[in-house]
Amino acid sequence: MVQKIISQAPQIKKEDGLANLIGQFGKWQLLVMLAVSLVKLSSGWVQMAIIFLTPSLKFWCSNFGNNSTNVGENMTCYSDCLEYSYDTYPFGRTIISEWDLVCDRSWMASFTQTILQFGILLGSIMFGFLSDRYGRKNTFLASIVGLVAFGFGVAFATDYITFTVLRFFVGVSTAGTMVISFVIVMETVGPKYREICGCLFQMPFIVGHITTPVFAYFYRNWNEYSLSMAIPPAIYLAYFFILSESPRWLVSVGKVDDATKLVTKAAKFNGYPTSNVEETLKKMSAEIKLQSTVAKPNYIDLFKGTLLVKTVCSCIIWMITGLTFYGFNQYISQTSPDPFLTVAAMGAIQVPSILLSIWLLRHFGRKLTVIIFFTLGGLCVLSLALVSNIFWVTLTLGCIGISCVSVVATCIYIYTSELFPTVVRNMGMGACSTCMRVGSMIAPFLSNLTISWMPTVFFGFAPIIGALVCIILPETKGTALPDSLVVEKNNA
């Protein structure tokens, strides 16, 4: 089966009927993309917040009890120590100093980020399934409400457990916004503009990454810092008034009347004729219904036919991307003498990376781009173990490594969305996003390894393995989005 997939040349499938009705990209698609992509800002804040919540701090034992005036040595743990003190500069109160997350409690600092990513993992599964069953709009709005409510709650947490539990639910909600928003965009634009829209859609996440140190610079205490990043997402509640359902999803589930109203409006807005809208959508719906299985698709369908290899390989690639991107970002920031500059630079370098991704995807396709930049990124990170520990050298190599992984992260969103049919696309994206979270959950512990060379080895070899796995997948450049499972089963 694997050989069959490898040997398949990319083919142009049937024309995209929806794109013929409303155009490949017009004013309507632009408005949808601009509106929905704003939610990626908070995705950057939520996932990068840990860098300034748990910075590396100097500590010492300041109270041994029994009226002792002894003071412990820096960075030394004592079994009889009753109280530790901290040098938090350049920060104020962090969750490290707030809840004594050092010595035998040091694992709890990484664990709170793992729990956040675990929430994103579960949220990806849950919202991926719900949005395929009940629509993109309603599930997206539910995730927005959770993001706003739990985000405010984190800033007022009174203990570590409450803080971690609330961050778990923030993660669940964030997953819904990430998975569904991207699918909405991919189901709205035509095949000709998938590359550029898919790449530019990631830009707000990078803006969120770059601005995270800005919040941390002006709000040095962890609770004020958390609150400052919880307030802006309140504007997302406006989605209740401006967001519409995905017309492609409406057609795929047989809601042709609702789809006709929405597509007619979009066609008029883009200057396209509306005379054949209902007839065309009915034909599309009938074809999907004829080709689809009697039972509603579920996650098991992702592991049948040719989708089995696609799903497994995609999941491995996403897991490696999550491991490398989040772990390496945290590792570089913790070893930097200026975390504000370092984190901002690591975010800023991703802007040209995303713009470069557009050109790469159009000229080299999805598969070759992922393979090349996975390999380059891995080699760049591995080289960190061989060079002197000079700030500008490590920062430069780190930025190049992250930029390569950023290219891959941008590409795989588009690549994966094109591998799965409409009826299981959100479930496929959810499964892959889940695996990215598995990598992200492991990442904090790897970045905090005490042996200095080990993080670079893990974060360097992992992308190279990802490049080898990608060789198995087919190219999808220029193909129409598949709608049903029948083609995958026939190719098995």
C-alpha cells in the first residue's frame, strides 16, 4: 500500500464547484479570512506565556528553622529548608517564586505547560469531531466563550492547582479556535489561493509570539501578565454577530437551502452570477451523498484505506513539529541573558519564514518544502552543541532553526488539510493537532534537561526523522479538495 501511495503522481481531480460559484478568492473570502485569523493572536499568547511564567531563577534557602541565621548556597536544595528566597530580576513575582516550584517541586513548572498542551490535545479531538458533526460556527463560538472566561480566571488563581486546572481549560478552548478557524479558511478559498491564504493565516500567531515579551516587559508579575493577555480576546465575542457557517460543510451534510442563501450572498458580494447556485449545490450534495458511506464518518475512518498511511505519517510529522517548535523556543529563552529580546527575535524571524513559505509551496510543492526545511532546521539545531556558548552565535543559530521549523509548521497546515476529505477533514486536522500537543507536552521536560547538550540533540534529530517520514506521503499541490471517503477506499 505504501509503495502504491509513493508511486501515485499528483492528479487534478474534479473542479471545485464552490469556487466556480463564488470565485477562487474575492472580497467575501478576504473578509472571512481577516476576521477569523484574528483568533490566532491569542493562540500565540496562550502557548508562549509559559516562557515568562516560569523563567530560570536563582534561589537559596533563607530559613532553616530553629532561629538559625544560616543562609544556603545559591541553587542548592536542602532537605531541612523551610523557606527559599529568589532573585527574580528582571521579573517580579513568577509562579516559580509564588509557589516554590524548585528542588523537589521543580517538575511542577514544566507540568503546568504539559497540562495546557494536554488540554489542547483533548480540545483538538473534541472540537474536531463536534465541528464535523454540528458545524464549524457553533463549535467555534463555544470555544471562544471558553477562551475568554477561563483566560480571565487564570489571572485570579490563588494556588498552583487552580492555576493549572484553569490553564487546562484555556488549552481546550484554544484548540477549538485553532483547528476550526483554519478549516473555515481552507473551505472558503479556492485551490488557487490555498497556499497564500494558508500561510498568511498563520501570521497573527507570529504577531502573538512577538508581542508576548511586550506584555511580560510591562507587566512583570505573573497575575498582571496573565490578565493583560486575557483582556484583548474579549473582542472575539463579536464573532457571535459576524461569523457565518462554512458553505462547504453545509453542502456536505445536505443543508442545501442554507448553503444556497450563504453562497448567493457571497457570489453577489464577489460580483458573480447567482442563477445556477442552487442547482450546482444540489448536484454537489447529491454526489457527496452518493459517494459517502451510510454511517456518519468518525475517527476510525481515518485509519482505513489509503487514509491509514496518510494519518499515521501526518501525525508523526505534527508531533515532531510541536516538540521542536515549542521545546526549542523555551530552551533558547531560558538559556538567554536577555529573554525579552530573544523571544521577540525568535518570533520576528518567523515573519519572513511565512512569506517565504508562500513562494516555496507554489514552486516546490508541499512535500519537498517540508523535507528540505525539516532537514535544514535539524542540522542547524544540532550545530548548537558544537559552537561556543556566545549569545549572538546561539541566538542566530536558534533563530534560523526556528525559522525552518516555522516554514514546516506553516506548510503542514495546508498539506494536511489537502490530504483529508471534507467529511473527515476537521477530524483529521484534530488528530494531527492532537499529536502536535503530545510533542508539546514532552517539550518542556526536554528543554529543562540538566545535561546541556541533550536538548539540542533531541530537538535536532527529531526534524530529520520527520523529513524521512514525509517521503512516504503524496504531493497535493494543485489538487482539488476531496469531499468523500470513496476515493480513499477505492485506492486501498
